[in-house]
Amino acid sequence: MTRVPISRALLLALFFLAAAAAYQAAKTEALMADAANRLLESLNRMQRMGTVFPMDAPERTNWHYFPETGFASEYGYVRNGITFKDMDPKQRHLAYGLLSTGLGRAGFVKTMNVMALEDIVRAIEDDTTGYRDTERFHFTVFGTPSMTGDWGWRVEGHHVSLHYVIRNGELVAASPTFLGANPHEVPQGLHKGMRALEREEDLARALLQSLEPAMQKKAIFNKQAPYDIVTMADKRAELAGEPQGLPASAMNEPQYEGLLGLVAEYANTMPPEIAARRMKAARDAPRDKLFFGWAGDIDRPAAKPIEIGSKTTENRHLAGNYYRIQSPTFLIEFANTQNQSNHSHAVWREFEGDFGYDVLAAHFRGNGHRSLYEAAD
């Protein structure tokens, strides 16, 4: 039997491993481009007009997590993009196909649960105006989906705001990543006890309770939670002053791993490649620059049945619940204060990478002109 020289065998193995790795890295981006094109091909000319925008359109960084009417009245512009309501059955399937490419398995289930809550809160509030609507989630595409050049897409509606930027076949940005839950815990009816953001709450509280009293005192930087996530829908994620809370360098190893487990809950909303990138950023962060901070009560009031026809916004719990995880590169915020701490908001932000600012601004500088990315600095 002829033996293949070890060096040649090794080179062949390395080649196939590299090819497999390249295929795996491109897999999500190729699926995104294919799914986006299939959806766009299904749209008529009128549907495309409000769905497809240039990559450098200011529309790309307009975002929020309010319901439709509240969004337009407060911010002065409407959400663009085709909604489930405006799609035929085939287009809906194609839209769900696109959405699935931008989420991990757990993230897809979580997003579906958030969307389903719109019908639950519609029944609780006895809304007949269309303010609460499971079909009012918008799909928008920027540029031309392909494995070359720059393009992006967004899915957004009440309590869902997901953003993606692809450059030359590489997913370079997937934030802001926002999900919310109203009710945070369904207080009554068929789905009583359901929590769409269950682990975001439980893992954070478990971490806080694992801290020794002196450490816990350091972690709780304010006795009252802010009304909402501090960065809200700002185009840039910015926090004034020094990081607040407890640095990971003060934690023992189980506590540090608990912190990383909480980060992973947010990271794993994304496809595996993006989740791995986010976890690497967390593990690579110097422990003295990775902070866990809490504001408000440690526990939240038990979810109580709501009188049908009542509002599920405002009416905040006096102390509320809020936490953040802050590193030099990313920020996680969670707030649960409205509706007596039964209405939650959770977000992953990148200080420089939201909307692909850092990558695309550098590209435009290289071409010798300014862009909307630099204008946001």
C-alpha cells in the first residue's frame, strides 16, 4: 500500500479544515442574502417602495421599541418596511425565513414569544384600535443583498428591534439587539406564568444574590431603578461617568462564571457565530473593566391580575428592577419598572459597533468623504 507522506496528509487535512471553517463562517451570511432576496423578489413595486432603502439612508439608524402610534407621535417619523399584515401567506413564510437567519434557536423562540405577547396584552387592555397587533412587525432591507459589497436589514415592531450589517459576505454588526416583554410575567388567563425574558431576570438575580453583603452593596449603585433602559433608542450607546457597580475582578470564579452565563443568555439570541464573537468579547474584557451593576429592589412584586381594559404601561413600581453589564466594547441593559415591575426591556448595544458604525465609517473615510455614520459621532 502506498503511504501518503505525513506532510502532504497534514496539508490536505488543513485545507479541508480551512474550507469547512470558511463555509461555516459564510453560512449565516449566505442564508441571509438568499432569504432577503427571496422575500424581495416576492414583493410588488408598491411593496418594495417602503421596504428597500439605500445603505447610507438615514432611515437605517432610525429605531425604537415603542408601539406604532407612540413611535410616530413621539419621534416624528413612521416605521418603514413591509409588515406581516401587508404580506400574503407566501411572503409571510419568506419573512419568517429571513428572520430565522438572524437568530439562534433560543433567540427565535424568544422573539416569537415576544411577538405573541402583543395578542395577550391586546386582550388584557381590551384594545380594539389596532394599537396592539401581532402582525405589525416591519421588515426593511438596505442596499442589495449579496455576498459582495455592503447591505443590511432590520426587523422591528413593538418590543422587537433587530439590526444586521453585512460587508463582503461577513456579518460585521448585529446590534442594537432589543427585546421586551409586556407583560413580563403573564398574570392571568391561558398563558399565566409565561415569561418571555425569564432567564434574563433569573440569572441576574441569582448572580446578585450570590454576592457577599459587601460586594452586593457595591453592585447596587442606586436604590431606585431608572424608568427605562438608560440608552433608550439613542443612535449611539453612551453612558456618562465611570462604570457603576461591581467589577468582575472582585468576584470569585463561580460568580464570574455566573456573570458570563448571564452575558451568554443575551449573546445566544444571535446565530452561533455572532454569539461566539460576543462571548469572546466578554471573556477578553479585563476583569477590572467588566462591571455588573444593579439598581432598585432585589426582588420584584408578584405579578397580579390586571383588570380588563386597564393600561399596562407607566404605573411604575417605586423602586423597580434594573441592571447593566458594561465592558469597554459592549453594554447590556435590563429594566423592569412599568406596570408595577411587570413590563421589561432588554438590550445589547455595542459602543462603537451599533449599525456597523466603526466598520462603515472607516470605509467612507477611506473613500475621502463623510457619511451619516461619522455624522452621528
